[in-house]
Amino acid sequence: MATTPAPQMSRSLFIFTVLYGGMVCIAGVLGAKQVSLGPLAVEAGIFPFLLLVVLSSTVAELYGRETANRLVRFGFVPLITAIFLIWLVIQLPTDPGMFEPAKPAFPIILGQSWRLMAAGILAYGVSQFLNVYIFSRLRGTSGSWLAARAAVASAVSQIVDTLIFISISFYGVRPITELMVGQATAKVVLSILIVPLLITALVALGRRLDAQA
């Protein structure tokens, strides 16, 4: 009896997809902490979100815009699943023997209002699709300027991410202008300093992995 051959997937695309799903899940968790970057105070979720930008741009460079968009669409699955599981765990009764300081801290750190959850989902989708779109369109005008295309696409998409997330999450609750400026500035600076290096490294790694397959 003939067996159906397994669907083929390149080694680098598999690795990048797994890493992408992990970063989607951990971004919301790390976002519970505010970190100080010089004079700027930003939420720590900025780091996995920048990796999401780098990964989607890397996939677009290696496999095309449609594959990158498919990666972004699939990212909604672990994102929404993680939100649901966090909500479920918070609702379940707490073990009386749980380490006492962790009892009140867990729901405070991981619990999110409906506004924060909606903001995260919407900001993720819009910013990631926008990043892939800008990165792919610039390829037609700037050729192989990989680092420059990645930096521009990342900076623009992360500004939009900040505007959407903070507006939905905090409008009417607290002043948002200073928070927006701080977050957007930090994301632009990191997009210029870090994203070009990361995407150059990941594209080279992806090509090397695929050449070895």
C-alpha cells in the first residue's frame, strides 16, 4: 500500500515559524513589566514584538510576501489560545498551598482587561501585516538593501502598533500622549539599531540551513 508523502517544508521556515509562535505568546507576558531604557520607560513586550517584525520580514525575504502574510495569520492562533488559557487558569481555584506572595501576584501580572486583550490582538494584526507590506514593497524600489528596508518597515509598523495599542488600552483611563511618545521613540530607535542586524543574521542563517537540507 502506497503511503502519502509528507508535505515538504524548508528547515529554516519550520524553525522561524516555531520561534514566531513562541514570541507571539510571550510578548503579552513580558509586557507586564516596565523597563527603563535610558530616559525612556517602555513595556518589555517590545523585545518579542521586534523579533516578530524581524521574523516576518525574514520570511518575506526568503519565501515571499504571501508566505509571510500566512505566518502572520497563523500567529493569531497561539495569541488567542494563550489569552484564553491565561483567563481560564485565573478563573480556576487556587491551590491553598501555593506560595503565598504568588497568589495575589499571578492575576495582577497576567490578568488583562478586555480592552488590553482587544488592543493586543488588533495592534498585532495591523502592525505585522503593515510591516510585511512595507518591507515587500520597498524591495521593488531599493533592491537588495535588506537592512534599510527592514528598519523602515519596522519603524513605521511599530509606531502604528503603539498608536493602536495605547489608544484602545488607556484612552480615557490615563494621559496617553507621553506614553505614546516614549513607546514610539524607543521602538523607532531599536528598529534602527537592532532590526537591521537581526534580519541580516536571520536571512543568512535561513539560507545556510536550507542549503544544508
